[in-house]
Amino acid sequence: MVDTAPRTHNSARKASDAQGARSGTSGSGRAGTLTPKVDVAALETQLLGDWADVRRAARELAGRPDMQKVEGLSLADQRARTFGQLSLLVENGQVHRAFPKDVGGEEDNGGNIAGFEELVAADPSLQIKSGVQWGLFGSAIVQLGTERHHQKYLPDIMSLKTPGAFAMTEIGHGSDVASAATTATYDPETQEFVINTPFKGAWKEFLGNAGNDGIAAVVFAQLISKGVNHGVHAFYVPIRDADGAFLPGVGGEDDGLKGGLNGIDNGRLHFTNVRIPRTDLLNKYGDVAEDGTYTSPISSPGRRFFTMLGTLVQGRVSLDGSAVVASKIALTIAIRYAAERRQFASGDGGGEEQVILDYQRHQRRLLPLLATTYAASFAHEVFLHKFDDVFSGATDTDADRQDLETIAAALKPLSTWHALTTLQEAREACGGAGFMTANRLTSLRADLDVYVTFEGDNNVLLQLVSKRLLTDFSKQFAHADAGVLARYAVTQAADRAYHAGLRSLGQTVRDFGSTARSVGWLQEASTQRELLTDRVEAMVAEVATALRPASKLSKKDAADLFNSQQNQLIEAARAHGELLQWEAFSDALEQTPDADTRQVLTWLRDLFGLGLIEKHAAWYLMNGRLSPQRAQAVTAYIDRLLRRIRPHAVDLVNAFGYGPEHIRAEIATGVEAERQSEAREYYRRLRESGEAPIDEKTLTKKKRP
Amino acid sequence: MVDTAPRTHNSARKASDAQGARSGTSGSGRAGTLTPKVDVAALETQLLGDWADVRRAARELAGRPDMQKVEGLSLADQRARTFGQLSLLVENGQVHRAFPKDVGGEEDNGGNIAGFEELVAADPSLQIKSGVQWGLFGSAIVQLGTERHHQKYLPDIMSLKTPGAFAMTEIGHGSDVASAATTATYDPETQEFVINTPFKGAWKEFLGNAGNDGIAAVVFAQLISKGVNHGVHAFYVPIRDADGAFLPGVGGEDDGLKGGLNGIDNGRLHFTNVRIPRTDLLNKYGDVAEDGTYTSPISSPGRRFFTMLGTLVQGRVSLDGSAVVASKIALTIAIRYAAERRQFASGDGGGEEQVILDYQRHQRRLLPLLATTYAASFAHEVFLHKFDDVFSGATDTDADRQDLETIAAALKPLSTWHALTTLQEAREACGGAGFMTANRLTSLRADLDVYVTFEGDNNVLLQLVSKRLLTDFSKQFAHADAGVLARYAVTQAADRAYHAGLRSLGQTVRDFGSTARSVGWLQEASTQRELLTDRVEAMVAEVATALRPASKLSKKDAADLFNSQQNQLIEAARAHGELLQWEAFSDALEQTPDADTRQVLTWLRDLFGLGLIEKHAAWYLMNGRLSPQRAQAVTAYIDRLLRRIRPHAVDLVNAFGYGPEHIRAEIATGVEAERQSEAREYYRRLRESGEAPIDEKTLTKKKRP
């Protein structure tokens, strides 16, 4: 095992052992005591998942100093550095995996994403800028273009000879792409499309590579031919000449400084009757003949639009995975530090100061985030497989694509918000040290911030999930009346291991159980699954019931009614995403061969599941799913789980497998423990010298009779 | 009224009217309809509070471009700019207010803090750097020193001739100041103190002005004389010579880049047997005679220590106020934008797009934060008065000081966390635009981040509050047995309007009410007060009961028992702080003369109070304080309140009184509405021209039979 383990693992393991020795709370399982021992190497391998080799290679690259973020650079220098790193990626053969084989690619979609995700450990700007170039700009040509575009444009995109922007978002319509106002009007006389920005709200905005580097763009515009608007399509449009000046008719501005990701030159673009050849319409899902006749393999304009957008789901896949990577780095820093840092003597003075991870509050702050990170990590692996299956064509039906989009819309919001929460809690848990740039957390947080609103605003994505849930619900109950709907019971098709949509329990959960058996009941996976599943189901049923009258209302009143349920719908979608995470975590337990490790991971899964139930306890209580006694038992059992998991916390972050070259935080290097041993040694010598001053408090006490 | 209103009000009012006209949802109250109309000018005056003139003057200063943050500067340039701004503060007579009259000050403690808080609108670095210079370094000499120090040091500190550091925190002991390891050993032969840093963990760390500018420091060290350690005292220690080089025996390092506040040169200091005159001990609370005899007006070393620290509470006062200012700016940006920005047509297409503040979810995201900001603002005004009363000597008993410290420890955590939550939600609510530095939010958030862990880590402060609550509890029930404790009932002394400590209800709240009357019941202030008060009381009682056996346990077991209650204790302290905010908000309603405005503020107060009850609904349900029906009514009523408050949202942020020179966010200037009217005009002309393309969807529908 040791022979095949990667270098990062070995260093992590060594740190873990040192840790255990220092804190005296870990590693006691070896002698056969009751405390299980996590097999860190095996767990690391499990977490690396099926694209382990790609991830290891990408981590090695991310560990190179020349690939890493340098803090405090000027805007221009930071951008130049990131652009230079893109060339290094090309040189190192990191960017070809997803491209078609006939242009030198590997058509390995899953591996491609897995590799890119790991780049967040080097610099999120590098990850996102390469995502813009190859994941959006290049991928749009792969997915929306056809053979002629592949041959003509992909080689220079892959080599970075053509840096490009993905010009979809307009300032007037962020997440509402269908309402884009840029037009591409076909002129049959010249056989050209005329790309035009009709007003300022239609400027393309926030585009990576548009501020400076991009010489071309994939522009999304309303395709108009013969006086008919066929909806949003994508066009290949050159924007800058060899000297970096805008081509005639093209204009733009630099977005300048942002809250993070300043290695990327975001900017705005606008077009004044810019003419491009007819053949530069990316015509896979819609084409215009020389005479202007429009044809499409998908007759419904709505379905065509969503199919085109659906091909771009990989951005969400990679953000989900990158958010998990960032969370892992944050927790590695905060938990290693918390396992060393001592503050305040336990009892009223005298005793040695306590390691802060031994404080209940500190455990409450960090360990549930650790559990959620594991859940998100396992869920991402399932998601990545689903993506790979669809994009490789292995399982690529309409239903598969819809499932993939639902999973993306459910998981990306949860993991990106979780990353921000985790980075912030980790920063606060490290106190003032957490605020120092040298300790990484604030920088990562600033860069990750925008992940929650780009590639689909999180709140908008969750509404997509809720629409799917409502659709599934209405399919199941097309003819049921409202009374039945509120408490329906249908068995779910059991043949889909990771079903993306709404699922049903055989029965509504009702808590009639005794308090005495509460903990045993809560520990059961089936209990957690039922409680989590039932909540999604019941929330959706409740909204669906409330929405029933909508069909009889005016458009305005129906919209108001829908709006009155919006918050509940989004919460239902969030609950659904949490359930997907929980299921992925539970499935992963079955793939953990080592019994000790499985035991610790089961506690962690329970902490995740019961943490969700505690968070939503009010709902469970109001809806009779938990008795007040059982709800209190949830919290009590969580407290017990925290104490159980605490000795394994350092092992659990070491299993993430990131070495010091990825963590790059001074406080995670053992410096705190060194300072403490120096201090202890000082006081020991002082005591032995007989010259230690007497504490006035002691003196005062002695003086008293 | 208009004549006396400040300029910022006028501009805000104009924006409000324009807003109302544009959105068509506000301002209808004038014609005597049922919708009340907020008197923005009067509300602005009420919010400005009793130090209105100081705040207006400080805002005028904060509105000057030369006082404001410039984004994207190098570390060196940003520091130089902030230091230069400190000189501008001196030139403008902004820094003398809190200093003694005999050195040219005004001894106006409340006004001083009120003025400094407003500087956060210019640049948080400026606020905190001036806080370091005059609020910590200078104030320590005022509060801990005596006449000789005042005369000798204060003039040059006030004029900035002596920039200085406040050297309290050590890297080994952040919030645990009593454990500081730096020593100041008295040498009677030379009548000097020898300041020494015994090991690396004792380096003074994160000190503003220490990285570069400081030429002196107030150093906190264990005072040792005649072989006795008298605990932590403060000493005046020169650290740099005229050329900026460290003096002999002094060393240090620059902390470099931070997550924010980079206008401040934080750094580390250490001392190797640095000798200072005996008379440079700041000797108000403890002195050493020439022969080394130690004397103090406070005999208990513990009480002496807390008294000394207590004089430095003003840092917490000003952070609380600054956090409120930042929250107000954030909400002004996000709510003005949300009242203009339109996304997605209501119904299924066709209609005009909906203003995003009309979406339930958007209201749920922003309006509760608005309510909390009002609560925090009113609570801060009470807090500032309490501080001024104590520091002016108007009401300066031990009990007053303890109350002040409890209020500080309760409110500063809540308001600083709230500011981060608000800045982040505001940034996300503005989408990609919120991430642009030009829209201010990310920059403010980065600068405010450290507010939650400095001047007392928020989690540590809340533990101070909980200790006070436990002490109050044990005083009330010194002889009660555990059974009684759990459900005790005592009437509270009614003569203290804003009691800082634990209060008691006449009886435990029990919900036996009918569902039908729920809303009326929830609207009553007495209901909200009882529910909020009862929760704090019951949580403290529960913990106290659990801790009863501690006195009979070993020190280790007692510490473990205490630790098992830590999370609950912190939550009780948070609930106590929320109650203080709620009470301040409720008291403020009585000072709102205009009936319409009072109506809207009452809704806002109810949103705040019921929001707290909804957040803690699980507790109320588990403990029988709310029936499931009533708990559901809380959420339903909150939804109703959101709809009621929404038309007044823009007025409510305009009443904060910040002009464009303070807000400095492009998206809050009306640019979005301009873009929309340009777009509308374009489409209108297109329709009229008869050249508008036909939508393929319409065409498809028409083709169908």
C-alpha cells in the first residue's frame, strides 16, 4: 500500500501521525482498543474516485509554483501570469481531453473535468480562465458547431492561438438567456449574418477573455431570417485583430477589478452590424440555407433552446467539483490548526490550555462542514459519472439529459454556497491568523465568491430543480384530487440507483416511536432516508396543491400565486439536493472496504443526515414527522457524534490528499505546535531555575487567614 | 423641514420619488389611501440619533474623494494613502473629541465614536487605522495612564506626530489576554522596567501601525517586581527612531497582505530586554514605587485586570456602529437595484418583466436583513448612550460598567456577523454586477471580514455574555433546587429600561391559544417580547441545571461538563443579544411621531421579531411554547409582512441618509432603469416600424390547426 501511495499521501500521513502523537487523541486504535482507526491511504484513494490518475496528475501540476497564484500582484501582472499559465497547461497536455479525436483530442469528458477541478488548488483564476477558453468558448464550438467548425477553429483554440470569449450573458438579462437582445439577422444577398447590439442593455457582459486577451467570441444572438426570429443561436465572431485592437463594428470595455478572480480579464462587448459568413453559425441544432430558409432537427423552439443550453452543462459540473476542492483545502487548514492551537486553560486556570478542536463549539463549527464536504465530494463523483455517461453517449437519452441537468442545478448551488460557508467559518475559526493572506483562506474565498452566481445563479438553478419536481409530481398525480395529493403514497421505480427527480416513499413518515429508542432509530440509514425523502415529497405536494387553482386564474393572478410559493419551492429544491448528497454519501459507505474506516464514515454520514434533520427540525415538528422528544434526541445524538468523530478529524482531512504545496497556509504547517513546545520548554526551565515569579493571586490567597 | 435637512437627504428623497414613480409601487399614500407613507426626512433624523450633528459632519468628510478608498492600489500605495488621510482627519479637527480637555480635547466620548463610525463609508481602513491611533493607542494612555502621561504623550499622539501601536495580542494568545507572556520586570537599581519577549509565541501580533508607521507602542506585559507577578499592565514603549528603524532590542515583521483593510500596516513586535523608565508604566490601576513596591487601588488582581480591559470597550462600541453603517450601505445598493432591475416576464412570457424586488424570494432575502439593520441601528444608539454615560461619569458604577461590557459583548458579535451576511446577500442579490469592484460590495465585505474576530472574537464575546447570564441566574436562585430552577418565575426589577443582564418573565409562556387568533396574537409586541425573553431564560435555566453537579466534580470532569454545554450557552447569549436588539427597536417605535412611519416601522419590527421566532421555531415547538399551528402562522404572517413592507423598501433605505458620494456603486445610481427605458423605446419603435421579426413560437402555434 505504501509503495503505491502518492507522495502527497505520504506527507499527509506523516503529518497525521505527528498530529496524533501531539494531541494524544488519535491513533489509539492500532493497539486493538475500541476506537477505530481510519485507513487514510485507502480513504484517499476512494475519494480520488474513478478519475484518480487524472486527478493525481493535475494535483502534481497544481503543486508547481509556476502554476500558482501570487498574491498582491497588480491587475495587469496577475492577468499576465494567469494567461501565461494557460500556455503551460497547453504545453503540459492538460487541455485536449474533452476535444474530438479527429482534432487531436481524447473525448474523455469526465477526465477532462476532473483534471480542471483540481486546478483550483493552484489558482481559481487559472481554473476559471481555462474553463472560459476550453470549457465554454471551445466547448460551444464542439457542442453547437459541426465538423467544419471543428476543423477550422478547434486546433487554434486548443493551442491557445485563438483565445476567445463566450458571449452569452447580457447586462440586461443575466440568467434569462432566452431574452437576449443581440440579433443575428441573415442577409441572403451577401450570405452573411449581421450581428447587432440594439441598445446598451444588450451589451455582452462579464465575459472572461473579453477585457483583453480574446480575439474571437462565440456570440449568442436571436437568429432572424426572412422576418422570423428563431430564437437564440451561437455564432463564431472574430473581435480583435493581431494587434489587439477591436475589429470594425466591435466595441467593448474592460470590467476592471472584481471581488476575486482577477487573473481573468472580464469585459463587455457590443456589435454594430458586424458581418460574419453564413457558415459561422454554429449549426448543429439549427441552420440557415443560402436563401435564408431555416431548418432544425428539433422542431420545438423551446426544446431546441434548452437542448443547446444543455450542452453547456459542464461548467456547472466543474464548478461543483472545484467548490468541493476549495472546501477540502479550507477544512484541512482549519482542522489541522484547531488540533494544534491551544487557548484557555480548562477548569479555572492551572491546567494546560485546551486544544481548540476539543471545545464543543469549535467541533460544532467545523465537523458538520467536514461531513457536508464528504457528502458533496461523493455526490460530485456520481454527478461526474452521469455527465460522462451522457457526453460519451453511453447513456444519452432525453431523460438522461434532463436528469443530468437536474443534478447539476441541484448540486452546484449547494456545493458552491457550502464552499463559501466553509471558507468563512474556517477563516473565523483561525481567528486573526485566518485573515492573513499568507494563510490562504481569504484569498480562496474571494475567488470562489462568484461561483454562487455564475454559470446559473444559485437561486435560479434551484427553481429549475423545483420545476422538475413539480413536473414529476404532476405526472404522478395527473388525475388525483387535492385531498389525495397532500398525503399521497406511491412506490418509486427501484431500478435507478441515483434518480435525479422526485421520489416517493411507500408511506408518509409518522413519528409514534418512544423516546427511549430514539437514538437507535436515528442511527438507522432508513430513518434518515425516510425523513429526508418525505420532506421533499411533502413540500412539493403542498406547493402543488396550492398551485392547483392557477390554471383557472388570469395570467397575472396565476403569476402572483406562483410567486407566493417561490420561497417554499426553492427550499424544496434545496432539500432535494441535500437528499441527493445524502444518498451519494450512503452509497459510498458500501464502497469502503475497511471496517474501521467505514465506521468513522458512517458516523460522519449520520452527522450529515442528522444535521440536515436538525436544521429543518421545525418542519419535522410542525408536520408531525418528529415528536418533540425525538427532535431533542437528534441534537443530543449530534453532540455525541461530534465527540466520536473529533479524534479522527485530522485523519479525515488528511485523506483529502492535499500536500503542503496545495494547502500553502503557514498555520497548517505545524508552526503553532512548534511555538507551543518552545513556550512549554521556556516555562519548564524557568520553574527549574527557581526564579519564576510568584503569582500575585497565589500570594493574596496565602495572605488570607 | 426641508430647509434644515442635509444635502444627502434631499438627494435621497429625490431618488426615492423617482423610484416610486418608476416602479409604481410606492408613494400612493399621499392621496389618503390605505397605504401609509414613510416620512423619509423625519425617519432619517430619528436614525441619526442624538449625535446627529457629529454624524452629519463626519458624513460630509466621508463624502470627500480624498478621504475615500481607491481600489486596486498596491499595498504600499494604499497604506500611504490611508496614513495621509489620518493627517487630513487631524487637520479637520476630527480626532480630539474624546481626549481630556486639558490637552485640548472635548471629553465627548459618545460623539467621538459616532463620528468615527461614519468613516467606514469613506474607507474601513481609515476607520480602523484611526481607531488604532486614537481609539486604542491614544485611549490606552488616557484610560490607563495618569496626568504625567497625558501631558507628555497625548499632544503628539493627537497630532499624529507619534503614530503608535496597541501591543496587546500575542500570537500564542489571541483572545486570552490574561495569559500574555511578555514580561515587564522592574529593576530597582536603574528604576527601569525591562520589557522582554521570552519566546516566539509571545510576539505581539496583528498590530495596526506596527508594520511600518508606529514609532511607539503601548505594550501589555506581565508586571513583575520583587519576584511577584502582578498580572498584565500597560507600558509606553518607543519602538522606532526618526528614520523608521527599530530601536535597540526591538524587532518585528510586517504582516503583509491581509484579506482586507490593507490601508493598515499590521505587524508583529518583539522585545529583547528593552529598558523603559519606571514612570512609563501606565499607572492608573497599578504602580511600582522606586523601591519596587507594588500598589493598586484595586486589591483583587482579577478585578483589576478586568477593570483595565474594560476601559478599552470603545473599540467594540465603534465596531458595532461601523458594522451597522456597512449594512446600511449594502442594503441601499441591493434594494435600489432590486427595485429597478427586471428579470423574467411574469406568467409565461409576453408580459413586462418583473422587478426583482417583487419576487417573494428576493423579498425573503433582503427585507429581513433590512429589519435586522434597523434593529441593530436602534440598539447601537442605546449602546452608545450607555457607553457615553459610563465614560462621561454620568452613571459610572461597577454595575453600569458590567452592563456596558455585557451589551458590548452581546451586540458587537451580532452586528458584525450581520454586516457580513448582509454584504454577501446584497452582493449575490446583485448577481455578477455585485461582484464588480465598481459596485462596492465585495470591497466592503473584504474589509469588514475581520470585524467578527478582532476586538474580541465573536464566539468568545458571546461566552462572556453567557457567563453574565449564568451569574445573574445563580444570584436569583442561590438556594433553589434543580426542579424549581427549570421552571422558575420571578418578576424583574422594572426600573431599568435597558437592562443588560438576564431578565425574567412573570410566567413561562405556554401556547394554548387557538389557531384562528394566531396572527393577532403574533402581532402583539407583548407576545414577541414574551417568546424572546422566555427562550433566553429557559435556555440559561437549562444549562444552569445541567451545570449544578460541577461543584462536586474534579476540575477535569467539571470542565468537560461545562464544555458539553458550550454550544447551548453561546446560543443563549445570541438569543439575549437578539432580545436587546428587539427591545431597542420597540422602544424606538415610541419615539417615531409620524403615525404612517410608525406603522411601517412596526411592520418592520414585527418582521424582525417574528423572523427570530421563525429561526428558532424548532426550540419553541420542542419546548411547548408554540403549537404547530401557531408556528405555521408565524411563517404565513412573515410572508404577509414582506408584501406590506415591500412598497416602502426604497424609502426605508433612503432614510439611512447616505448620498451617492457614500454609496459609490454604479448599480445604485439608476443606470439599470435607464438601460431598460432605452430598451423599451427600441422595441416600441421596432413595433411601430412594422419591421419587427415574428417569433417562431407564434408561427408554430399559428401553423397548428
